[in-house]
Amino acid sequence: MTNLLRWFPALVWMSIIFYWSSQPVLPIDSLPNSSLAHYLSHIGAYGILAVLLTFGTGSSRRGLWLAFVLAILYGVSDEIHQSFTPGRKAGVKDVAVNTLAAGTALLLLSRLRPWERVPLFRRVYRV
């Protein structure tokens, strides 16, 4: 049961992303630099998702790669979902930005290694 709970933060975040993708219009679409805000939102959403996925996959090299692949697959499925949402478009650029965001977040996580210094992360990653 505790292993299942480790996936809960990522699943909650994925459902939030799904909800945003289901909206025909987002609040950021009304901003003057909506394209910049659009890409920044993708960077934030998929960077966070990748890190949350590591709670379930673990902090090993294999776990980080698995989190990366899962984030990419979810990004692809999200774009497919958006293609069926009125007012939204699917985009290869969005998948590329999602992939870059997830990879960058996991690279930073692997370099910073918070599980070596922060007690909370030691418990989460069981180090």
C-alpha cells in the first residue's frame, strides 16, 4: 500500500494537467505574451510532473530514466487528448517543450541530489 501512495502526488498532478487540457480556453490565452506564457506553463507542468514521478520510480539512474519516459508518454497522450478538445490544438512543439522540461528537471534533480541533504527527501526516496 505504501508503494501505491508514492505514486499519488504524480497522479494528482496528472489529473490537474488533464483538467487544464480539457478546457477550451485557458486564462493565459488572454495575456499579451500568451505564447511565452503557454510554453512557460508547459515547462512548469512537466518539470514538476517528472520530479513527482520519481517519488514512485525512485532516485536511481533507472528510476530517473523511467520517470523521464513516463513524463514523455503522458505529454504525448495529453496532446492527443487536446486534439479532441474544442478550441485546442495538439502540437509537436508542445511535446518537445514537455520533453525538454522533464529532462532538465530530472537532470537538476540528479545533480542536486536532495535526498542526501534533506530529511524529507530521504524518507521519500528511502535512502
